[in-house]
Amino acid sequence: MTDRRSELRELLYAHPAMARELPPAFDTAAVPDGPGELFADWLIGALRDGVPDAQTAVLATTGLDGAPDGRVVALRELDPEPGLWWFHADARSPKGRQLAADPRAALTFYWPALGRQVRVRGTVEAAPVERTAAAFRELSPKSRTAALVGRQSEPLAGPERFDRAWREADRELAGQPELVVAEYRQYGVRAVEVEFWQGSFDRRHQRLAYRRAGEGWRRELLWP
Ligand SMILES: Cc1cc2nc3c(=O)[nH]c(=O)nc-3n(C[C@H](O)[C@H](O)[C@H](O)COP(=O)(O)O)c2cc1C
């Protein structure tokens, strides 16, 4: 019988993280005053380099039981100047309820091909209803159907229940193309801390942290 534990251990040691050529060290002294601009530079670079799903991040929240929780979401917009990172979600989902109870959140981006990580910590705020309704109407038909189906993270009795709900939602949207799911939200994480991490094959990683200080930002290097 294969010993899965030792097989896996062997594979993990044979495949160390970031064992490939990565971008050269970045000039931590020649960076913008705020983190939004630097993040935009890095994300645009990742998207243009073809990093798959470069706009996705792990969203960490505090569970209603006080324990940490996390899941992947997609970044939809960025306001570099105030430092707002926007994602969309249903207010009735576990994460939506968690954020209503405690708006503190973190977004962690990782671009493996570039060995880059960005950590954003802050507090979420929801966009005004009219703006969200307009954004909802711009979604692809499939995304609107998925949002109307709703019930995210509730137990599903079987795939046929989902198929039926999907068909019903499709029909409803076809009859009412202007329909907006009232619980659909645009959440913006207003950053208080943003850290840029550039990995290096030789483990001489670089870390640059921005922290809000009054109207501006304070920058400092961190030991890797
Ligand atoms: C690549 C990827 C992108 C995703 N994007 C979103 C998103 O933008 N919004 C969202 O609510 N869920 C998104 N999800 C699904 C979430 O990870 C999660 O399964 C779902 O939102 C339920 O989370 P919750 O139970 O913590 O509320 C995405 C998942 C993946 C893998």
C-alpha cells in the first residue's frame, strides 16, 4: 500500500516554493507615496504577464464564532488614492453576515509566477445602492443568474435542486432584465496597512509596508 504521507512529504521537499526565476529585486526607495499606485503597478504587470486569475485574493474575516475565516474573492475595482480595494458578494452569505458584525477584513493576493504577495488589511464599507445596482446590471448574464439563485453556502439537498433554481432564476431575469438582487453588495476594503512582498529564489525576500499616518502613509522595510 502506498504510504501517502511519505509520498506527499517527498513531493513537498522536491518542490520548494518559488524555485524558479522571479523578477529582480524592486527598488523599495523609488516607490509611490501611497500603496494604491504601487498595487496598481503590480496588478497591471501581473495581468499583462498573463498570471492566471491575478485579480483574485483570499478574503479573511472574523467568523460569527470569533474564529478566523477565509475564502477567495475577485477584485473588481481599485481606488488607488483613498486606498479602496473593491470586491462583490451577497450580504446574506456567511462572509456578508460576518462583515456586518465585524467590518475588519484582510485581502491577500499571491502571484506565483512573479513570487509576489500583497497583504491588505482594513475595514470594509458598502458602496451606495444606486452604484451597486448599476454594477449589477453590467454583470454577465450567468453572474446575474448566480446572484439571483442566492442561498450561498446553505446546504444543498442535491444537484437537481440547484438546476431547478438556476432555470427559475434564468426565466425571472429574462422577464425582468432590469432586476437587481437587493442583497448584492460592492464591498470596499479601506486599507490601513498594505504590505508588498517580493520573493527571491535565494530567500533574500523583500518586504515593504505602508501604514496609514494621518492623511498620508508611512513606509518601512520589514525583515523577511
Ligand atoms: C477564483 C475564485 C473567485 C471567486 N470570486 C468570488 C467573488 O468575487 N465573490 C464571492 O462572493 N465569492 C467568490 N468566490 C467564491 C468564494 O470563494 C466562496 O466559496 C463563496 O463566496 C462563499 O463564501 P462564504 O461562505 O464565506 O460567504 C470565488 C471563488 C474562487 C475560487
